[in-house]
Amino acid sequence: MTLEIITPDQTLYTGKVSMVQMPGVDGLFAVLWNHAPMIAVLKKGRVKLRDDKDQLQYIEIKGGIVEVLNNKVLILSE
């Protein structure tokens, strides 16, 4: 699936991933291939992702929203 993490100033990440874990307002949650469509609010914390080379990466965000639709994860962060 494709992940994009965007802030008003820059794009923090764009690429293929097999898993994304995010800090939701009600706790951590993860998205895998063929996840149901959803929109959620994110709080400040780390986004954990497993890239297409099976490497873990961590990206700090200050909160925002996430949209999951058709194997595309779009995080709009502050």
C-alpha cells in the first residue's frame, strides 16, 4: 500500500509500506493491506512504518488526521 505523510510545509514521507502504526486519540492502531476505509484523528507521537525493504522507520508527528482508502494511507499532520 502507499503512505503519504504531509505537513503544511513539507512532505515527510511518500512510498510503499506493508504496515503503518499511528498514535490515535484513543490509542495506537495499525493499518495493513486491504484495511477498511476510515478517517481518524491523530495525536502527537510517532508513526511507525515498515517500508517495502522490510525496514522499520519512525516519523514524529504533532497530530492531525489520517484517511485510509483503497490501500492508500494519507496522513495530514500539523
